Amino acid sequence: MKTIWKYYSLFAVASVLLLPSCTSKDAPIPEIPDDPASPEVVIELPELTKAEQALGAQANKLGFAAFSAISQQEENRGKDLFYSPLSLGMNLSMVAMGAREKTRNQIQDVLGFADASISEVNEYYQKLSTILSGIDPAVIFENANSIWVQEDFPVKSDFQEGLSTYYSADSRVVNFKTKAAQQAIEKWCSEKTHGRIDKIDELSPNTVVTLINALYFKGAWGVEFGKKLEEKPFTHSDNNTTTESFFSGGVIVGYEQTEQLAAISIPFSNFLDFTFNFIVFLPKQVSSGKEMGALLEQDGQLLIDALTTNGPDFVRVSLPRFTIQQNQYLRTVLTSLGVKDAFDKDLSDFTGISDKKPLWIDDIAQYTWLAVDETGCEAAAATLEALAWANLDAPEPPSFVADRPFAFAIQEKTTGTLLFMGIKQ
């Protein structure tokens, strides 16, 4: 079986009393084709301007800040975490189109887009989605959006047209007071996540608008790990130890470190200089999720920039197999970061969506699923193996053994986009 990384983010924003929550279907992980799309196929992709690159850097700051806030929540103590900064930023930007005055200002301030117009933000995400979907034919990245409206609730056409133009959002009219609405949303979820997310909790009959964003990512390693697994101890954040299955190998990866963190960048596929990378941040000592979140907010982007800029190294890497399935409810996180009025029915202003009041966000839910396996892409491994052993007189390579809590992220290098972040603890 090829190595598969699959990330599903079902991200929903709802007004009034809705908090949709999708569940992951326990289905087998599909194989990546042995003959992925040929790198010789040239796709004309847009390029981000300097101003758009600056928006991306600001979005990453929100990603780290939200990640730190999530890791500090009491309910997440000692738990593995996984969420999507990209989905969070994209979803907030869609909501911002319909927000006005202070409600919009707070959303844009948290996004770091205070100096940008809504149209500039929308054009950035429109262009970014095109780039991420087409930059590496050996990696699958899919982004889908939709708006679901109560059949007797008036939503302004400008808002729906903006969602369609910039986010390719499907627009559906349903009756949230019936079971059919839930079934229709479940079907949409299943289609957009390849069957992985196909159930949602019962919907409130008071729902009037729901926005859903679904992200799907699948890729194979661009380096080859050994197929033999080794049972080794993993020390958790509470200092308890369990035995887990590790996969290991001497591989060419990015490697950097600060006083408190070491980091590696493992490529997916071998097309266009490894545009998608899996980054592992390993504290020098056993750390809690809260401590790691703070460390990443401080040094995460610095390490990512160094990994992106500097050349690769030959590193002896050992990582555990692991899966994470969870959901995050982000109202408290976003309120702590400064988005306050949007969640308050007495203060919110969403008159860009509808003139009917009150209209507010009840909560924002994100549901994710992740699986890590050990076998790499054979085509990439053949190319890199020669490089790994080119210098027989090289000094002993660094060792990167993730046998204690670590953080991780998926990044697309050319745009600098953080797609996903998580912690195994």
C-alpha cells in the first residue's frame, strides 16, 4: 500500500442556533495510483502578487495564534489535536463578505487583513485555491464550498453571487425543519470528502443559513522509509509511556533547529521541487500541547522559513504511525482572539447577508481526520536514494526520533500556505 495522508476538514458556519457536526466514516484508505499524473503535463497557474503573499503571511499568523489558543483549552489537555488554518481563514473570509461595520472589522483584524479590501481578500483565496489544486499533479487537493438557505429566508443576491464567483460555492435552498435538509447536506459532505464524512448531527429547526467548507488532501511520501516497523516506547505529555509502531529511514529532508525545537520537512511526491511538505516540530524535551502551541506561535514560522530557504540534509528519521479524528468548536478561540460581535445576537451586523435581524454566528465547527503510514512513493525514492549516499565520508547524520509529543503541519512551499496543523501528545 502506498503511503497515504488524508485530511478532511468539514468547516461549518451557522446563524441563529445551528452547530452542525460531521462524523468520519471508518472506510479503508484508498490507494494512490502507481502511475500518477505525469509531471510533463504543464498547467498554467496564476502567481501570487507581493500584496497577496503578504496576505498569506498574515493568514499564517492567525493559523499559529489559533493553534496556540486551541492547545491551551482545558478540554484539549493531553489530547491529540488537528485543525486546518487554511479552512479557518477561508471560512472567515466568506463570512466577512456579509458582515458590516464593527463585525467585519473584527473579523478582518483577526485575519490580519485590516488594510485589504474584501475584494482583494476574495481574489487572494480564489487564486490560492487554483494554485493549490493544480501545482502538483501527484498530490490531490480539493476545496469545496456551499451555502444552504432556509426556503423562506431572504438572502441578498450580492452575497450569494460573491460566494459563487470567488469560492465556487454551491447554493442550495432547503427546509431546515425537515429531515430532508440534513440528508441533503450529508450527501454533499460525502461527495466532497470521498465518502469519509457522511453523517451530521441533527439540525436545529431554527437554522436559516449554513456555510460549509470541505478540504481534502491526499499524497504519497517523496522519500522512502523502511517497510519494517519497530515497536518502541512513546512518552506522552503526562509522562506515561506506551508502545507504538515506528517507521524509520535515512532520508533526505529539510532539517533545522532552535534552542527549544528541532524540525524536519518531509516532501510529498517529487514534482516541482517538492511543493507540499509535512513538517514535524520536535521539542528538545517532553512538552505539553499548551507548551508546544506557545513554542510554535513563537518560532514556528521562523523554522518554516528556514526549512523553505535552506537545502536538505541526510537525516535518520523515526516517526510513529498515528491517526487523529476529532472536531473543534472555535467560538471560544475566535472570541479570545478578537472576533466578538459576530457571535453576539445583540451586536452582530450581517446585513450584507440579509436585512432580517437578529442574525449571528452560533459557532464554527471544524471536523478533521488524519492517518499516517510508512511506505513512500517508489518513483521519488529512486531519485533521492542516490543523493542520500553520494558522500560516503560525510559526518554522522543528525537523528530525529519523535518518541515524545510533537507538533506537525502541512505546508505548500511556493505560496507559504499552512493547510493543516496538529499535535500528537
